[in-house]
Amino acid sequence: MSIDLSGRRALVTGGASGIGAAIARTFAEAGATVTVADLNAEGAEALAAEIGGRAWAVDLSDTAALADLRLDVDILVNNAGIQHVSPIEDFAPERFSFMLRLMLEAPFLLIRAALPGMYERGFGRVLNVSSVHGIRASAYKSAYVTAKHGLEGLSKTTALEGGPRGVTSVCIDPGYVRSPLVEKQIADQARAHGIPESEVLEKVLLKDAAIKRLVEPSEVASLALWLAGPDAAMVTGTSYVMDGGWSAH
Ligand code: NAD
């Protein structure tokens, strides 16, 4: 099945690395014009040059700067995010606010900026890269779990408001994906559990998974492509889990 995104304009936040980069490449291969939005200006520019797209160097935690934005895109992928591993009592309140700005308020503001154009054209796809932590909590990830649970609610609300005007909104909930974010997780979890990094996947991250390997970014990108394509027109207000059975317990 080939999915044609010719003529579509897509914006992928956090597009310079990991899952976002895989989605940007896959959408560009399918014919979309992709804007790579990222804090990492060099990375965004390099990928944009590679895929014939545009780069937007932006700090999405600076939400005041996003308040009056208007975006002309057909597909918005809210993907930028960071992780932390810390008990609540040791977690700085400013860090909690920062993560909620980046991972919940910024997606709200980008959706808010994109909807008027999507409504005018009667078409829009909002893909929110949440996580299995959007539907299932883990200890020591208070801000991450809170932001991702919030993103699931925002996505459903967008679906309800956008549906009658041609806009769908869906969350993608990956388990552990091979990316720089997970590499940092492995180091943090090894410290937190006092075990070597080589044992973190087996003993911590993938302990509950039915399939004991990391998800590949390209697998998440294939799901995103299907969700952006014509066969997913009736898929909205829901979440797609891709976690090798991690959340089945
Ligand atoms: P990654 O670290 O490879 O990429 C994240 C990108 O976001 C980077 O390019 C980074 O520069 C960008 N970014 C960070 N802060 C930013 C800011 N303030 N403004 C703009 N851009 C910023 O991570 P990834 O694994 O590809 O994760 C992408 C998304 O997928 C995140 O939302 C993450 O929560 C989610 N996710 C990842 C995993 C996983 O195991 N890797 C699992 C589930 C969900």
C-alpha cells in the first residue's frame, strides 16, 4: 500500500532527531513538504536540506512566543519532548513547569495556530506523539506522565472540535523507541537502579514487554504515515499503541 502525501504541508516538531526525524523523512518520501521544527537549529537545517523541506529553529518551551502564531499546515505532528527520572520530592518545580510548557502547552498553541487554516481548507491531521506513559504511569516520571496524560486529553478535545470541520486528531503511543532519548534513559535508569547500563533494557525498560526489543523510529513513522493518509479518515479521538505488548499487563 503506498500513501501519497503530495501537495500536503507538514510540520514536525522535534524533527531533527529520533522519531521526529523518521517521521519527517517518511512524510517527505511520500511527497509532503515538511518543515522540521527543532531547538537544534543545525540538525533541523541539515535534515531539511536532505529532504527538500524547511527548517524552523524554535524553542518550544518559550510558549509566550507561540501565542500569536498562525500556521498554514495540513499535517501537524506534535512530537518534541524530553524525559526525566526523578522522585517527586527531589524534582524542581521550575523543571515541572518547563516540561509542561514544552510537552503540553506548546502542542496546544500549535494546534490553536494550525486549526483556522485547516478549517478554511476543510482538511487537517493532528498527530500527537504521546507515549505509553500517556495511558499508563511510571514512578519517577511525574512531569512526563502528567504532560503525556494531558496530551491525550488535548488530542481527544481537538478531535471532537475538529471532526465536523474535516480535522482529525490522534495520539501515537510508542513504548521504548531506539533514539537518543532512550539512550539517556538507559544511563539514568542504570544510576537509579544501581545496575550496569547493559542490564537496563532486560531488567527495567523491557521487563514487562512481550517482544523484548526497542521499537524502531521507522516503525513509528510508518504508523504516522498511515494516520496521515486517506485510509485513516475515520480514525480520530483515539490512541495507537506501539509497544511490543509492554502495556498489555
Ligand atoms: P529525541 O531526543 O531523539 O528527539 C527529541 C527532539 O526534540 C530533539 O531533536 C530535540 O532537539 C527536540 N527538542 C527538545 N527540546 C525542544 C524544545 N524546547 N524546542 C524544540 N525542540 C526541542 O527523542 P525521541 O525519542 O525521538 O522522542 C520524540 C517524542 O517521542 C517525545 O515526545 C517523546 O516523549 C516521545 N516518545 C519517545 C519514546 C522513546 O522511547 N524514545 C517513547 C515514547 C514516546
